[in-house]
Amino acid sequence: MTAQIGGSIPGVKETDHQVAMRDGEKITCRVYQPEKAPSGGSALYVMFHGGGWCIGGLENEELLCRLMCSKFGVVAVNIDYRLSPEHKFPIPVHDCHDSTAWAAKNASDLGADPSKGFIIGGTSAGGNLTAVITNLWRDDGAKLPITGNHLMIPAVCYGPALPEKYKKDYRSYDQNANAAILGTKAMDLFADNYIPASQRTDPKFSPLLVKNGQKGLPTSYFQICGQDPLRDEALIYERILREEQGIKTKVDVYPGLPHGFWSIAPQLKASEKFVEDSLKGVGWLLEQK
């Protein structure tokens, strides 16, 4: 995927910042800025990469960050949060929370105006962290509201803890147990290296289980793969937002395609469509703010 992406895009400036976390350690936040800011100001997008909380890095989301910056004039902040098993739960959550707060506090210095839109998003484990941070941000009563979530193939609930009323619609974990790219054995390997099973009902891991519910969350755009063990928890979460809380949502589903297919085979037409849909979804979130 990284080889396919190539280098930087003309008109996009990239800068690395070393940002201190709550424990004093520093992580890299890579900022993508339009060299010529749009006349109406630049929205802010904070990105969390995927990789099961254990692998991956800034390069995973380089392409989307560059494209958002080029197409919409967005200032994107790509977060290199610390990974398990060296840095177990909740350290990645703390890193993503602290770096989001840093981006919001320093938005004007970064060339962003969050009143034009303040989106956070991520893929897979990054989608999990997106939903978690959005709940924490709401519960903190932050003065600067997050206006949109971009949830790409997110993990949002520890399956055995899913509320009973939703279990009839939770079939993908068994149906896609042996799916390509990510089967349930791989899922369990990632989770076991990140968080003990005894802690997986914590809403900082399973945001669907947050005690005060999903009220007050922002407009959300979901991208969901059909041949993915995570498929149904994402569909259930979207339905909770839309039907139970009246939150505006948009969903794109990729039938028959496995988790993260576009990163394994970026030359596929379906992979091109996924990236195009990601951009259209960000545009939609910016319009809904």
C-alpha cells in the first residue's frame, strides 16, 4: 500500500511535531496543511491508524490525509500513538485523547479553524479509538465540539458483552470466522496483546457499552466490509446512533470484501472506490457540521 501511495501531493505541506503525553513521553503527530489555505478557512481532521492496536503507523493513513488536505483544504493531524504489547490498554486511548486535545488547542497555529468542522476518524482499531475518544470528549464537556466521526471498519464492542436485544443481529463473528485478511483468530491475537478479557467491557474498549449511552454524539460516516468479523457490531452501532438517538449517519457497505481489503490490494477497482468513498464521506461530514 505504501509503495502504491508514492510521495507527497503538490500543494500539501507536511510537518512532524513531537507532542508530550500525560505520562511525559512524546509521540509524533504529522500535520498536513494546504500550502494555500481556502478562503473560508480549513477544517480540522484528527486521524488514528489501524493495526489491531499492535501494528501500523503514520504511513497507513498518508494517502487519505494528503487527499483530504488537497481536495478540501483540511488540516489533517495523523497520530502515531504507542502500540501494544509494549504499551497496553489504556495507553493508546490516552495518547489519542491527549493528541486530539493538543490538535484542538493548537488548531489556529496549525492553520485550522474547527468552526469549519472538527472531525476525528480512523480505521479498524483506529475506528475503535475514534468512537472511544468521541465519547470521552463529550463526557469531558469540551468547549470545542467534535462535529463528525469517520468510522472505517471499526471495532466497537466486545462480542460476549453485546446487549441481549442486539444479539440476533450479531452473526458476522461466526460467519466470517475464517475470512481473508482478518479472521477471528487474528482478532483474538490482537485483542489479547492489547487488553485482558476481564477488562473488555470497559467503554474505553467497547464504546457501544458506554453507561450514559450515545446521546449527543456527532454526525457519523461508516464504511463497513461485508466479509468482516467486525461487520455486525458496526451496523448495530450505526443503528443505535440513527434510530435510538436521532443522530444523522451515512453508511457505505462493501459486500463480499474482507477487512482492510484496500490496503492489501490497492490496485483493485473496489479499493479505488473505497478511497473515493472515504473522500466523499469526509465532504458529507463537512457539509453536515
